[in-house]
Amino acid sequence: MYYWNQDNFKGLKDIAERYSAKNDYEAFANYCFLKEKGLRKQAHIAIEDFISLTKRKSIEEQREIARELVSLSYFNKDVHQLIPHQLHQFLIVILKDWAEKETGDVNPYRWLGYLCRDLDFYEKAIIISPTDEISIIELAKGTLNNVDYQTHHLSETRFIGEIEDARISLESACKLIEKLEPGQIRDSLHERYNYFKRLIDTWEEYKKEQRETSFPEWCKTKGENFNFWTIVYYNK
């Protein structure tokens, strides 16, 4: 699992210091330095310079820069404003062109999944490379998030969508999780899967009994402990 050994940086300054010594990334490092100091206008100019310089490079060099920066962002999610909007859009253009011209390469699909927050790209990546762990992890997370959305109004005794759809999503997530090597991430995802499965099983049991009490109240009487969302409605 090559990517678990990548550096995790503390912030923009650390990244700037590391990348200032890398060829082709000097302008990007300058952006990080300026952004860390709060110099917005200068940082904007620096990132535009970086994009302009990158556009002059070969397709292969552009792809490597895109892969490097999206990977950097993925493994340093706590570093805010690392990839500003204009760079984000530029990287998407590179990756989409890459995916279109190199249909058998998993890299553009995996990183498009991350940048675009689109599970379809992760699914395509797994078709190309069934063992691509980043794509498996993110697709499993996204599938479980869909179940989370369907169940987030159970605090009001209301299920969004169809139970069967939620169970299909859970089954898909379970199959993805089983592909992962044993470890903390697999354990964490499996725990989420078990939680949602138990929540849906309990909901179906509640529906069969057709009680007048609310679902959260009924769960308490059964000794079931779920983390129900707090729903806030605002008047227009």
C-alpha cells in the first residue's frame, strides 16, 4: 500500500518548504507561502503563474503534476486552501483529458473521483483496477454516506427512500470493505456498516409492531442506542 507511507504535513508552510525545492513546483510553493501569510492577492497571482507555467509543459509532465498535487491534497485534507478554485478546475481539465485518452489508466479516474466528489469515477477506477484501495475506500465511504442520508430523519420517525435500496447499498459497501487489507480503515468502515445495518434492522422491527411511540423513544425501551441527527428547520 504505497500511499500509506506518504508524508503528512502540518500546514501550508511545511508544504511550501518541501515543494520550494522541487522542480516545476516553485510557483506552487510560493502560493503556499503567501496564502499561509494571508496575502490573498499575491497568492492569487502566484497560483495563476503556476497554472500558466504548467500549461507550457508536455502532456506527460502536466499529468504527473496533477497526480502529485491531487495526491498531496488527498493525504493532507486538514490543510485548508491547499488547492484553490482555479487550480482545482485546471487539474480537473487535465485529468478528464487523461481519462479520455488513456482509458485503461486508473489514475485519472481515481483522482477525478476525489476532486469531483463523484462516486461514478471511483466505480470506473475499480473496473480498471479492482484492488485500487483509495477508490475502494472512498466508494465504500460514499455508499455508507448514502445510507446515512436515508436514515438521518429517523429522529423524526421518518425514513427517506426505500429500505430495499438502503440494504442494497449496505451490501455493496460490505463487499467493498471485504476487499481491504486488515487494518484501522477497514475496521472503521466495518463498524459503520454494522451500525447502519443494526439501525435499519431495528427500524423494520419497529414498523412491524406499528407502535404509536416515536422511533427514538421505542429504541430506548429496547435498549438500542443510536446517534440520531438533530433536525433544525428554519422559517423562510
